Amino acid sequence: MSTPLLQTKLYLPPARPNLVPRPRLIERLDEGIRSAKLTLISAPAGSGKTTLLSEWVAAGDRSVAWLSLDKGDNDLVSFLTYLIAALRTINAGIGDDVLSVLQSPQVPPLELLQTLLIYDLAAVSDPKWNTKSYRPNLPQKNPRWHYQ
């Protein structure tokens, strides 16, 4: 029996109405999505990272999966379950195979979980997803893959 997910971890806080605009940082985020595979935002607690991202999401036409993590999510099964739940808020077809193998009594090898998730992400054709920068040259997915 699985533990129910805390749905509030999957919701991006709305942009605040009286925030200080940060156009330079918004432009850097826009540039990052156009040219980088990953954009990392790192700053001390309370410096406005979440507020910045809320403003950026509200200003654009993009699909965003949001996941808030805490110390309790420092477990592979919990993390992947939440990650897939977040991705499913914008594409319900992501992660079926990963969730299936996570039901086994023993945690499957990380490489298998990564491969299954990469296949799902590579198959996304929604132009709002920025998957164009990562299109692995993968062989055809074998539907009979399973973990025992």
C-alpha cells in the first residue's frame, strides 16, 4: 500500500501582486531555457527564488512541473514518485513504467529507472516542453521490459 502524496508539494505558489520586478533575472531565465540544458537557481533561504520563478512562469506561456522537496524526500522511491506526480500535472502519460517497477519489493537499479523515465520524457511532443535540447538517440522501447 502506497503512502498518499502531499498535493501541496506539486503547486507553484502564485506570483505576488506587489512584488519587485526583476526583469534582468527573468531575461536570464528566458535565455537559459533557450540555450541551456539546465538552469540552476541557488541563493540563501528567503532571497526570493520561489517568487522569481512564480513571476517567470506567470509572465510566459510555458508548461511547468513544480515540486517542493524537503528532507523527508531524500529517498529514491519517494523522490521519483513525487517527481512523476509533478510531471503528470502537465502530461499524464509520464512515468507509468517507473511507477510500475517501483512497486516491486526491492528497489530496482537506478539505471533502469533513469532509462524508463528518459524514454518517457523523450517521447513528449508538446512544444511547450523544452525537450528539444535533449533528444537522446534511443533504440525502440521494448514494451516487455520488466523488473523482477
